[in-house]
Amino acid sequence: MYHQGNRELQDLFGSRSLADRLEEKLRRERFTEADAAFIAAQSFFFLATADAEGRPDCSFKGGAPGFARVVAPDQLVFPDYDGNGMFKSLGNLRANPHVGLLFIAMGEKPGRLRVNGRAEVVTDDPLLAEMPGGQLLVKVTPSDIFPNCPRYIPHMELVEPSVYAPKADAEPVEPKWKAFPDFADVVPPRRR
């Protein structure tokens, strides 16, 4: 889990033994039932990717709780929803499958879970039919799953969910920017 850069800083701060113990006690390669429940309860996560040259990108992924879910001890899935059409993150996954996901709970019981692994973008998986608004499916096979200390997570409460989060029983709400003169003539129709 650690490379030379990690080790140099661990040695500088005297934390190598602590880092090794954290890896020994907390790191895993398969999701637990508690991991699955934590992930299913979240309405967002952060997705880190890099292109073929290693240039990073980090994006916010959001939806109704349960939009990202563990479907097997060695697989997490989430849908890709209609967006700005740049496909920065998912395009990176096509060039470099290494991925990092950070799930954060900011309410009464704060928590963090990191998931690092390899991802695949698929267009024809039957799970897409279960995900309203999903146009692509991302499958993540974990290599490192580990919780993080929640001490710096602020207490925040959800006031209301995003009106743009897809719902099975409602037409999608289009963002206003898609009708702006600078973009309206090039916005493609939704695929799902």
C-alpha cells in the first residue's frame, strides 16, 4: 500500500510503525457488509482518476442514496448520469483504469471510506436498467479499502436533495445552462 514517497515522509515523522499497523488492522481487498451499508447510505462521493500520462482529475458524483452500491464483495458499481459531455473522469478510466473513491458522511455520525482499485466503464450491463437516468455503468474492483479517521469532517446536514438526481418516476430536470445560447445548439439529446 505504501511507496517510497510515503515511506520517506513516514520516516521523517516517525509514523512508519503506525502506518504499518493501520494497514494491518484496517485495510482490506473485499467489501464488508458494513462497507456496503455505508456506501449505500451516501448521496455523493469524490472520484479521482488520471489520464494515460498520470495527469489527475477529481470529480463529484452524486445521486439518491444507493446510487453507488456494492454488488459483490469484490465489486462496487455506480451509474454515470447525463452531464456536461466532457467525460473527463470516465474518459480517463478508458485510458487508465486506476481509480480512487472517497465516501464521506457529514451528519450525526461522520465517517470516511476510501476505495482504491481498477474501474471499467460499460454500456450494456443489465444493472443499468435498475438505475434511473444511468447512461453508463462503472464497475470498480477494489485493491485497497480502508476507513479514515473522521475527526476533521464538519457536521453538515442535507437540507434537500438535488432536483437533478434521477428518479424512476419523474422526467429529468434539465439544467438551465444547456439552454444558454453558447451551448444550446451543441447539446446532444439525453440517451436515457
